[in-house]
Amino acid sequence: MNTNKSSLLWHDTFLILAMAILAGCGLIYEYLLSHYAGRVLGAMESTIYAMIGLMIVAMGLGAFAARKITCAFNGFVWLELIIAILGSLSILIIGGFIAITQTFPLLISDMFSLPPDAMPRGGLFKQLSFIAFNSPYFFGLLLGFFIGMEIPLIARIREEIHEKHLKNNIGTIYGADYIGAGIGAAIWVLFLLTIDISKASALTAALNLFVGSIFILYYWKKLTWKKTLISLHVVLFIVVGMVYQQGNTWLNQMNNLLYLDKVVYSDKTKFQQLTFTQRYMGVEQGSVIGFYLNGRLQFSSSDEFIYHSYLVAPVLAGSARQDNILIIGGGDGLALRDVLQWSPKHVTLIDLDDELIDIFTHPEKKLPASLAVQISALNQKSLQHKNVQVFKSDAFIAIDDLLAQGKSYDAIIVDLPDPSHPDLNKLYSVNFYARLKQLLAGDGLIGVQSTSPYHAKKSFISVQKTLEAANFSSVQQYHDNVPSFGEWGWTIASKMGASPLQRLNALEALPVEHFWLTLPMIKNAFEFPHNFYKNKESIPVNYLGSHAIYQLHQNAWQDQQGLNNSYLQ
């Protein structure tokens, strides 16, 4: 190919720009699969690291395999078609595979009228479920393999155009690759994280097809099967357009199969996936509402009052005053609802997810009408109360502002999700609790939701040890059964003076009568089985950066292993 300098410059400009764009796409695919796999598998941090590491290894293998491609020009176009197919459809395929493997046992059970304890879960069903939940790694391996071929092919194409060996060829291409990857990371953080994951994958795949299309026009004479390549690009553009328009609906429908009840609303915020389910119980009983974050149940309207009454009542009953209360988390307004029954003068609530808070503050603006009415009735519009101040912020940072302002609270309630994500681990740390202690009045109490003492015993006890390490005067724990969760536990601590249980024992009745919970029930909840704390000394304290509680929680819940006699060990 005889080309002048001007023409070579145009070719180089296109190829280097294409490499930068494709590098950005490759990095986004890594993030897309890692992000989705983290939601599916639960262990967000370890999954992301594993996925990125796997894809990097696969890219290396792809780079070696690129040597086997005879024609770099044809190979590059076919490569972008394959990457676009995998990039746009892999998450939908993973979601569908998981949905099928999770619902198939239920279909078999219904077909043969099997009782719940006889539902087929082992053998082939367990193996298929394992394969489905780990399928993101398979697609990560495939995508990484093909993405790894791009740099060697671009390098060969540049040298064929120049008709000589280029001294700085690899350095130039890698420079474009690194810059493009950096831009891709910025696009992911600033834009793609804010939209549906199916839309993000479709837009990224469209870029691969766009580069492939321009490449066909640039190097038309070097290609074979031209009509086939053009036809495939047109078909794939249509497929990608369909994924962009309908992908999220399809993905939600497949994800909805994982819920026992009907999904009535689903949305994605910057931080998490929100899902509301509804189960119709008849004319008299109405409907039961379930609320899930990233597939994990946060409350069921049938029994959330059990959880929230135990979270709030012991703390406020044992505190000397109930005028100024701080709530960490609790963006659904349910703990706040119970706090307001004590007629506080001021309540401060801090929650990170502003979109979640907006939904529970004004459900009529986002939720279906019937669901909005039920949510408003459930939290009694507590987030709109005149005595409530809501901060939409990271509590780990926000409490520093409260300390700087010299704030003091009569009681503190920590209503956070379980430490199932590394970002939550810091909110269960000595550092965090020690700063909360500074905000607590000397005669006040702090209450912390502390996961299950049955399913996650070690992480439950670690909460107690971490509060003790933060130098609270007396730290105690209590528990009861919440049907939707099973056995659940809470931790309560005093800054100084009498222990929480001593304060409760001094009462004759709850200062504010609860429609269900009684003082004797609270006192009895402090009793645990014999030798429950026998191995307490071996359980670690959760210092900032140690990830101790996160790791204990993940180990306990992984593959249902926490069900095996954990209450007695």
C-alpha cells in the first residue's frame, strides 16, 4: 500500500483514536461485569478484584492468540462484532440464567405438589445454581480474551499501512490505550453509573460497532465478505438499540423471578438497586409490602414493627431524656416513625442515598399510586415531620460536622444495613463508634442493629466487642425473632453510669406505651443460650480498615453455612 505522508497521518490518527476509544470500552466492560457480578454474588469488593484480575489475564491470553489471525484487517472487524455481541448481551444472559436456575426448583415443587422442605435444591440443581451465579466470570474471561486481541491487531495494521517496522509502534498504541482507559473510567464514574446497567452496556457496545463501521469504510479494499460484515453491523446496531430501549425491562423481569412476591416497583440509584414487592393477602388483610436493597430484604410490612420497636424502644426508654435524637441510616422513615411516638423536640436523620430518602418522603411522586398510599401509611409520613432534619450524606463524614458544631444527643440509633459491603464496614468500626460516643449525652444510650446472632453469630458479637473497644461504659446485646429475617439481634450501650439493662429494670413500664412490645419482653430479650459468648475472646474487634466484621458476615452467610449450628458454637 503506497501512501503519502498526509495519508499516513490520517491513518495513524484514526487508528490511535480508535485504540483509545476501544480501551475505554474495554475498561467499562470490566466495570460493568464486576459491578453486576458484585450485586449477584454479594461480595462486592472481592468480586470486583477477582473479575478485573481474571479479565487482565484473559487479555494476555488474547494478545498471544492474536498471532494466529491471518488477516489483521478482517480479524479486527470480526473482533469488534464479537465484543459488541458479548458486551451488550452478557448481562442479560447472566440474569436469565440465574433466574431460570433459581425458579426451576420451585416449578418442579409446584408441579409435583412437594412440601417446602422437600423442594429440590441439591445435586444437579445446586450445581446449576453454582454455575449460574459464577457465570459472570465466564463472560469476563471471554470478553477479556477478545479485548486482548485489539492491541496486537492495531499494531500489525499500522505496520502494514506504513509497510515497515515501526520503532515506537507498541509505545504509541499503549499510550493511546492507557489514556483511553482513563477516559473510560471517568465516563463510568460520572455518567454510566447513573443509568441502567443495560443502557450502559448498549452504549458501550455501540461504540465498538461504530469503530468497526468506520474501519470498514477506511479499509474497504483490504476486506473480504464485505456485504456480510455490513449486514452484521446493521443487525447488531438494531439489537443494541433494542437492548438500550428494553434491556432494563427484560433484566428486571428476569430479576423479578427471584422474588417470591410480585415486583411492583424497581429502580436503581447511584448506590443500590431498590425493589418493592407486594403479596395480596385478601380483602380483610390487604397486601404485604417487601422492600429490598440489592436483592436483600430490608423490611416486610407484615412484621417490620417487631424489628423497629426493639431497635427504638429500649434505647429511648433507658435514656434520661428523649428531646434530641440522632438516627444513622433509616432512610425509609420507619425507625423515625417509632422515635416520633416519644414526642422529641428535634430528630436528626443521616442517610447516604438521597434518592431512597426522596422515595420514602414523597412516595406519591415516584411509586405507583396504591404502593405510595401503603408506604405513606407505613412510615406515617415521618420524614415530613416538622421536628425532623434530614441530612443526605455519608454518616462517616457527616458526624464530623456535628462534632464541629458541638452537637449533643440524648440518644443515638444506628439503623444501617448489614455489613455485607466493604463501604458499610467503616460504619461498624471503633473509629465510627468512638465519634458517636462524643455526640452522645452522658446519661444517654446508643442502639445498633447488629445482624443475626443465629446466622452470623461472630459478626453479631464483634459489634459488641467493637463498641467496648470504643470505650462505652457498658455494652449489652438482646435478640428476638423477626419472622421475615429469623432470629435477629441488637446492641445497646451506655456512655457512663448504669448499664442499659439496669436502667430498664428500674422501670415499671415503658414510658410510652407500645401497641405490641412490653417491658418484660425487652428484659427477657437480653437472655441468650448457655455458653453463647464462650468464644468471645477469639472474635476480632473491627478497627477501621481491618474489614473484620465484613469478612465475618460474608463467611457466615456464604452458601447458607451460617445455618449449621452457629447458634451453639
